Amino acid sequence: MNPGSRMPESSPPSSPTQGATPAPGAAAGSTAARTVLGEADIARALTRIAHEIVERNKGAADLLLLGIPTRGVQLAHRLAERLVQIEPSFGGEYGTLDVTMYRDDLRRQPTRAVGQTVLPGSLDGTIDDKVVVLVDDVLFSGRTIRAALDALNDLGRPRVVQLAALVDRGHRELPIRADYVGKNLPTSRSERVRVRLSDVDGGADSVVISGVAS
């Protein structure tokens, strides 16, 4: 199930959960973190999302999962495993979509490490006419997904693009909506949402939310 290389660039270091909002003054007034999803919850959510993908697309023909680093890639891997179980004709392939150079905050954070975009070798470097499902861990402002759409535009013209997010925490700044959501999690902007995956972070899978005391 390893994706085939497309752009041989240096891999980015593991970064904080995408969509996590730093809590100013957290050291002085932060509230205790609480776990909102455990390992079993995340497993069930991914299984449900995989079934929804197959149902919505009437199978898995021409389906391509593209994970957004860092944790979106591991989630895409797990979804691919589940899709193989549901639709044996699905090849189990998935890829990685680096959006670093398409972000709208590069001028404020110019030192971001460039990652790599990796497409399965069977695609011959094109996503034309594919059903592309972008996979991310946390959907927040929508700006990362906007960058992902721009990155896709440079790779080809997919037949349709869909979005799967493990957590949707709200606070959208752009008109972007997920097609598949593991958990809708109402939050305030002062709260921080962290997704931890055993493949990346070690320990048990979890989604943890912490905030700032009023």
C-alpha cells in the first residue's frame, strides 16, 4: 500500500495537528484537556467514512485517496485498508498531497519545510478523470483545503473532488464543507484540538481538546 514517488523532495517533520489553534496564555489559564475520541471511536469513524465513500460513489472505481500531511496521510492509509475490505476491486492505493507552497500564509511563515507530493505509480503522474478524496485530520478555517485544491489543479483535472475529515471543529473562513466527517466538534477559537495517531505520535489514537479558562 505504499504510494509511489512523484516529487522526490525532503519529507516534512511531524507538525502539530492541522487546524489546531494555539491558545494564547495557555500556561496561565488553560483548562484541563479532555479526550473526545478514543482509539475505538476513531476506528469506527474511519470505517463509517469508508462505507460512505463507497455508497456515495457507487463503488470505488477510479477512486484516489490523497492525504494532506502529516496525519491526513496516515488516515488515508487506514481508509485505503478499509476500502479494500469493502470493495476488493479497489487496489488499496493512496497518495500524499503537499500543499506547502500553495498556502496563503507563506509570507508570515516563510520557513515552512516543503514536503512531497506522492502519487501511486499506476497513475503515471496524472489525476485526470479520477474521483479524488482529500483526507485531513482536522477541518478548521478551510484554508488548508483551499491550498490543496490549488495543488490539485497543477496535477491534472479530476472528475470530482471530495473531502474527508476526521474532525470538523467549525470556524470556517472560506466556503468549504467536508463530504465525510468522523466527528463534528463544536469549539471556541481559544480551544485547541489535537489528533494523535499511533503511527505518527506513538501511544493510543485519540482526539483531545483543551482550552483557555475564562
